[in-house]
Amino acid sequence: MLPEAITDKSDPALLLAHVQQVAGDWRHVGVLPRLLQARAMARLHLAPDALAILDSGGKDLHSQERLLRIDLLLRLSRTRRAGEELRALPARDLSPPERRRRARLEIEWTEQARGGDAALKLARHYRERFPHHEQLLQQYLALLAQQDPVGLEWLEFAEPLLQTEITFQTRLAILNQMQQYNRLGPVLEELLAHIDGPEPRSIALERAFHAAWFRQDAEILERLIARCLALPYPLSGPVRFAREREGIFPGLRRMTETAALWLEGWSPPKVPQATDHTEIAEIARLAGLTGQPERGVGWLRHLLGHYPFLVRARLALAELLSQAGAPSEARAELDIVLTEAPQLPRGYAVYYELLSQCPGTEAETERLLRRRRNRVKALRQPPGPDGLPPYDQESYEFELRRGALGKALLHRSGRPACHYLAAALGEAYPGLRRPVLIPGTRARKIGLMAWEGIADEVRMAQVYGLLEDRAGEIVISCEPRLETLLARSFPFVRFHSLRRRWTLLWQERPIMHEEIAERILSGYLDADYLAELRDCDHVFFPEEVMGQMELFQPGLWQSHLGRIRAGYLRPEPTRHAHWAAQFRGSGERPVVGLLWRSAVQSHSRNPNYLSLEEMLPLIRELPCTWVSLQPQLSPEERRLCEDHGILIPAELDLFDDMEGIAACCAALDLVVGISSLPFELAAAVGCPVWMLALTPAAQYKRQGTAGMDQLTVNGRVFAPRDLTLFADRNAMLGDLLEQIVGALKAFRSERRR
């Protein structure tokens, strides 16, 4: 008999806590009805244990238990076995609710076994049979979005549903996909109506912040900030958003400061209840977001000491332990997470990030990624109708770490923007699916679309020279400030000037391009340039030209890299001569440019940057002519430059004047610092550049054979000689500066010869 306070509608944590209290082990069989215990485990993501509970009953399972078992098999990607059990459970033997659940499971199995197109056809069939079943509706909407990258059919079907009586979960799923389709105005209108209600959801607030940010709508941002500050307690989703961007939009700082102040007065219950787990985990995440991970670790350890089955709380604990500098403890928790919930994508992502900071873990990382591909649904999907593979950022980074640039780029070729272009352009967008740029062939017209930040555009311009004589006409979009420099350097290209949206800068004139139904791509593409691309035989992102060479013509790629080491951008001769004359008085001392941070800063980017104070030991150590290439100097940075004899190029705008930066960098002997726009322009005009890798991700992405930069021509990457130094910034900087001093002494000796 169950206690009166516990029913089959009870919180699943409460049910497993009851088993734990009675039997001393939440996995113990017999305290609860078998189906009730298995359901509780499944709802808490404990799929293997839930399956074991059902298996303890042998083959004598009733229909609801069999349906749950199939669900668990699919969660664990045991597709073949799930299919066998589905076929052994015909719909005619089931009650109406069970038939609807079987329909959902059959759609899920079809997607895993036969792909999204077949699953969508089946979902349409069941939508007609069960038109009022919302879980089937959600499933259908998700499948339709996967098969409709441009959103025409999806939007026509889904938008009218917002005017009907649907659950908040379905409404939020529709709004999330509309945001992906760049329908930000209607999304904000719907979200604001919910947020103004008495109990706004954290996820709704966070998505409203993102939509307002993409629209660069300061008024709505301030309205959202005020709504968050009026809540009785802070929410982790909005605080996470604010922490990332508070340096760009200062009003957001009030949210992180308020959260930190609120945490000072909060303490967990001495004996937490099982039903407290969501609140405690949420507040522990807040502690991590406000720089107090140790407090969050203590709260979660206390909670898990009472309720060890809370796998989501354990995953949050692992993240906080990693943040608090306890990698071995974090790994121990993650081992438990991936044993108890091997289907959780976030568990693999956290483990991957942790391993990337530990020495000697390449083989272990490879095993983790292989296991992840076998368990995580999104990575097991067959290619869709366009033939593009799943997008896999971790595998992209790992292949870069191994120096396999072509394989790495394959893992990025399934981004939503790529699916959009494949749908909009058809065969004209080959991506990396087949070789196209074959020697001896000549297309009528080739189009490229500049992508990501302006520094990335400069770096990827290294591939433009490969297109000469490959087509009768070549058109490439570009940042307007780069147009004259690029046109001089590549006279065979017609450049299409296109202002783009910067996701981490505030633009007074926001760029929407709402006619492009893909949120990220809309920052780089408008209707006019899309029409231009429709007239091309072949269309690429610049990195795909690099991938085409690396994968299909590696010999040609290597010879091209050798040719462009002298520079692939041509600075304006008069301005180059001006800067060469300015630096001529340095004599035998090398003229070295310095760059310590980007003009674009955020919480996630800042660990890759230095302060000028951290570079001063290098400046004091070696007699060089030091030149600041840092855009937008603060008054304190300007004072330090003057005090230490660092030249500040007079009348040169190091943020907007691309021609001037290129000409100045071409007159330098070397640039040392972090990868940002002046750094990439220096490499592009033929100046050697030395990058300081201050995070494992920066090292793995850039450092190739013999320390050379595998993405930037003329680049060399300096990383700590011991990976464990990444955890101690002072020790890491000491090691890096020691390496730079030695290399600079060798560089000076080489110049004298």
C-alpha cells in the first residue's frame, strides 16, 4: 500500500524518495507498482534503470508497460529492438489513449530507422486520425520544420495555431521555431503577452531577450529587465543571457547584480524535500552564473546526499565543479550521469569541454564522441533530403585538434544556414557533399557569401585566389568597409557590399532581412543578394572552398598556401609607404604590433583576451619598437601605452579604417597577441603573426603541425607547454611570455642575418 500522500500523479522524485526511504535503495523492486516506479525513473531521465525495472517482470508485461519499454528503447537508441516490439504490439489490441501513444512511438521509430522524410509522412497520417492530440501535433511540427528549412509550409500550418487553445508547451515550441525562421516580431508579441502575466516562465523570458536582442530593440530589452527585477526571485535563463552581454548593454548588469544580492540572503533547507530539487538546482545554477560555484556545489551535494537519483541535479553539480576548478570530481559525477542517463546530450557536451582541458585525453575524447554519436538522437539521424550531415560542433573542434581540417569542416556543413541554402538554391549549393572545383572545369558564375565576423571574412579571403579562372563571373558579398581593399586584391571578383548584423555589437540601425527565413543567415544575406546567388552555377561559404580543397584536392591546397604566404591582400601603396617611413627610424629593432583584446567583448569571449598590464613583462624584457594595434583604447590603456613607450598610430581608426590598418600592418615586422581584426589583416598582407592561445578551445582550433596556425596564413600559435597551466592564469601567462621572449630573440637574430 502507498502512503496517502503518494499517488500515481505524484512528483517522480517523491516516488523514488519513498522507495529510497523504505528500502534504502531507489532501484529496489517491489515498494512501488512496477509501472509506477519505471515511469518515475523515465520522467527523471533514468532510462537504463527504468528499463531494468520493467525487465524484472519477465515477459509478462501489460500493454502500458510494453509501450513504456518501447519508449525507453528508443530513448537509448536501441532502434532494432524497439521496432520488433512495436510490431509485436498491434494497435487493435490497445485502448484509444494507448493507440495514440503507440502512434507517437511508431513515428519516433520511423525517424530513427528510416529518416525524417518517412517519419513526416507517417506523422501526417496520424495527425489526420488524431487531430486533437497535442503531443502528436508537437511531433508533427518538429518533423515538418526539419524537412522545411525555408519555412513556407511550416509557417502556413503553425502560425494560425497561435490563435487557438493550445498548451503553453506547444505554443512555446511554435514560437521557438518561428524565431529560427526569423519571424521575430510576432514571436516577441506572443512572448510579451505571456511575460506580462503573473508567473512568467524562465524559458519564455530568455527567448524574449534573444528575440529583442536580434531586433536590437532597446525599449523592449529595458521592459524585460524591469519585469525580471520585479519577480520575487531571479531566474537563471535571463541571468545567463544578461551575464553574456552586460558589457555591451550595461542595463543588463542590474540583473546579475540583483541575482548576486538575492543569493546572499538565501540558504537551502536543512533537510531538503524531494520536491525541492528543481528549485535548488535552479538556484545552484544562479550561484555559478554570479561567480559563486562553490556555494552551488555545496547545495547540490547536500541535495544528492538525500536523493542520489536526481541525475539533472548531478549534471548541474558536474558543471559547477568544473567551473570551480575540480576536474577530477566533475569527471566522477559525469561518469554517473552518462551511466544513468546516456541519452542526455548535455552530459556529453560538458564531459567533452572538461576533457579538452585535461592533458593526454585525446583517445578518451574520441571514445566519448563515438559513444555520443551512438546515443544522441540528433547525431544518429540519416542525412535529410538535401544530403547534409548532422551539425556536430564538438566533433568539428576535435578534428581540428587532430589537424584534420577537411573532416572538421564536414561536421559544420549541417548548420541550419546550410540547409536553408540547399533548399533555396538546390544543386547550385554543393557544400562539401561532392567535389566541384575541379581543375580544368569552368563554371558560368560562382557566388560566395562572407560569413561570421569581419576578422573571419579577412581570414577566409585566403581562398578567393583559388577561384580565378574557375568561372566567367565571380561575385562575393563583403563588409562595406573592406570593399576597396578586397577589390584591389582580387580584381577578377565583383564584390557585393552588404551590411551585416553583428550579434555581439549594438547597432543603432538594426539589420533584419526578415525575407530570409533563417535567423542567423539573415544577418549575412538579403533578398537582393539571394537573387544574385540564384543566378550562380555554384554557391559556397568561403570555408567550403577551403573544405573542397582540403578534402578533394589537398596537393593543390598546399601549393596555394605556399603562394599566398607573401600576402593575399594588397594594401594601398601610398598609405603603406607612409607607415613604412614612420617606422624606418627603428634601426635594427623589430617593429612589433601588439593586440590584447577584441573590440567585441562578452563573458564567453573574454577568457581568450589579455589585459595590457599582462603584456607589460614582455614589453619590458625586449628592446623592440612596440606599436598598439588595439582598437578603441580606454583612457587607462592609452596612459599605459604612453608610459611604456608603446606607439599609438596617429590619426588611424583601428576599428573602421580597413585600408589604413592593412597599410600599417604591412609595414610591421611582426604582430603578437590575440586573434582579432588587425591580427588577421596583418597576416593577410604578409606580416608574420603570433597568436597567444589562452584557452584549450583556442589552441585546438588554431594550432596545427609544428605550432603553425592551421586557419590563418603566416600564423604561429603559442599555447602553454602543459595543459594543466590553463587552470592557473598567472602560471599560464608566465609560460607563454617565456616562449614569446625566446622566439622573439631568435626572430631578431634571424633578421640580422
